[in-house]
Amino acid sequence: MDFVILSLILLAIGIYGLLTKRELLKVFISVELIATAATMNFVMLTSSTGIQVGEAFLVLAFSTDTAVSAVVLALLVMARKKYGTSDIGEIVEQKKEPDQREVSP
Amino acid sequence: MILETLTIGLVIAACLAIFMDEAVYSVVSLAATFFLTSALYAMNGAVFVAVFQFAIGVGTLAVLFLSGEMLGGRMEKSPSRRNVLTVIVSGAVLALPAVFLSLFGTSSSVPPISFGETLWNLRAADVVLQGLVVFAVALGIGIVLYEKKRKGELQWTS
């Protein structure tokens, strides 16, 4: 039960970072924390019940997590190269500008 | 006692990873989070998963260090000691429920009902999942409202 509480705390920290931080790197770190919380819940339940198949399934979860990390990091670098910033608000502002030019010439 | 220390360290490292301003410091805190998670897994008997977590954590952190250096630029200021202390104390306070349950809870005594019966026959899995969803939604709404109020965007009109 204590590890369920611990994973809930990690999930709460990750959700807070996901909702409040505007830096893409912080958003990525928040996603990593949420994934860690979910994996921890699974690992602790698996180790408490003694069913070893769960650990084998966790390898799949780890590989999915790694693939997600790779894609998010690639998007992060591309966004930084294209817009020159990693702030979500600034990226949204830069994306709005061409539309506004079309509307009000 | 080692498990409780690891738990407190894990929550503090997670808080530091979110709240540190510099990208490199955040990545270092995330490294500590991964390492402590791996140690927790190993101490609970899941050595196989611990090795995987450690290996994947090392790979992710290597890429994150590179991208953090590339994206973050120069470090202009060192983090203020007061902010770091505040985050550490907040993390330790957040970890208290898990520590108290670990020290004084009934997790060590095995209940008469088996785990499978608890999850499926008594619908505990549904209750836990619904509770998680409600908790996440309530937490999200609360945080969004708090941020809007802090920025002065929220105005109650009658």
C-alpha cells in the first residue's frame, strides 16, 4: 500500500509539471515521471503477488516508454530549430502570426 | 529504514526535477530519480526490472544531457539556496504518507483474502482506477484554477 501512495505522489508531481510548466524539456521530464509512477505501481504489485509474468510484460512497457522518449526528444529538437525557442507559449504565438497576417492584410 | 530513506529521496529528486530552473540541474535530478527507483525495485526483489530501469535511465539521460546542453544555453545564474531548500522540504513532506504507511501500516501482515480475489471478485481494481481518475481530474482542475488565479486571469462575475 505504501508503494501505491508513493506512485500516486509521483503521478501528482508529474501532472502538476505537465499542467504548469511551459518549457518543453520540463514537459518531457513530467511525462517521464508519470511513466515512472505507472511502472512503479505495476512492479510493486507484481513483486508482491509473486507472478513473474508481470515483469516480462514490463519490458514491453519499458520499450514503449523509450520509444516515446525518443519521439518527444526529436520533436523537441525540431521545435527548437524551427522556432528558436522551447517555450510552448512563444511557439504558439509564432504559429499564430502568419494566420493573423492572412486575416488582416 | 533504508526503504523509507529511498522513498524520501525519490520524492525530493522528483520535485527538484520539476522545479529547478536550469535544464541541466533538472536532468541531474531526473537521474537521481531513475537511480533511486532502480534501487527500490532491486530492494523489493524485482532485480530484473531494476537492471532494465537502470539501463534505460542511463540511455535516456545521456540523450537528455546532450539536448539539455543544446537547448538550454549557458547557465546564467546558480539556483538560489532558499528555493532549493523549499523544494527539498516540500518533497520530504510529500513523502511522509508513504513513509508512515511503510513504518506503521499493515502492509506486512497478509490479509486472509488473496490478491486476485480482492482485485476481481470484490471489484477493488475498479474502485482504485476510478479513484485514480477522479483524483487526477480534481488535482488538474485545482492546479489550473490556482494558476489562473495567481496570474489574475480568473475573475468571478455575478
